[in-house]
Amino acid sequence: MGKPNNIDCPPAPLVRRLAAMLYDAFLIIALMMAVSIPPVLLNGGPIRDGSMAGEIKNFIFLLYLCGWIFLFYGWFWTHGGQTLGMSAWKIRVVSETGGAITWKQTLIRLLCACLGLANLACVFNRKGLGWHEQLSKTKTILIKPL
């Protein structure tokens, strides 16, 4: 019996999705700390003087951090479909056709996931898809039982 293709794999259970998210959260925290060092050293930390220039610099810093999060997920999802947390919990992100997702799909997934509770929709959806998956035309699948 051959290995099932990604289309035939069942959707990942909510518990595994949340566990992978927690696992990846630790990696994201470490990444944010590491990539924050250069801008903080250059700028001296967040600017809280109430000036418009300070607010603009803080907003640019926020966009900088969001860019790194996008690169983190984008790289892993477009190159194998798994972050380290997803690999540990044996789940993978694939496109509707079963192949690798694109950078555009990554962006849509992340923007929709920022709305919060996106994964809870998978419990109520017949196909086991969260809102972010429905809008980005992707799915999170279970690749192997633990």
C-alpha cells in the first residue's frame, strides 16, 4: 500500500493545531528577540515621547517585526508545508490541490489568522477547515497519527 497523497489526508485536529501553535510561539518569541536587537541598538528602544516622529518609528518597527513573522511562516510553509511545531505534531499545510502553498496564500492565511479564533471554525466546518484556510484555499492536514 502506497503513501497517501495530501488530498486524501484527513484534516488536522484542533488540539494538534493549537499544540503546534504553542510550540511555534516559543520560536517566534526567540526570533522576535533576535531580530529586535539591531533596531533597538540603533534607536535606543521604543520612543514614548508622544511625538509624531516617535509614533511613526514605532509603527515602522511593528511592521518590521510583522515582516519577520511573515518570512518565518512563509519560508516553512512554501518549503515543505511545516514549521518545527507542525513537524513535531505531524501536521502540514497544503493547497487545495495538495501541493505546496504560495507566498500569496501564506499572506492571506496569516492576515486571516490575526483575526483570532480562525482555527475554531475547523470544529464546526464539515471539511475541518478554519476561516483562514477557506479564504486562502489551503488546508492543514494530519500526515501521521502520533
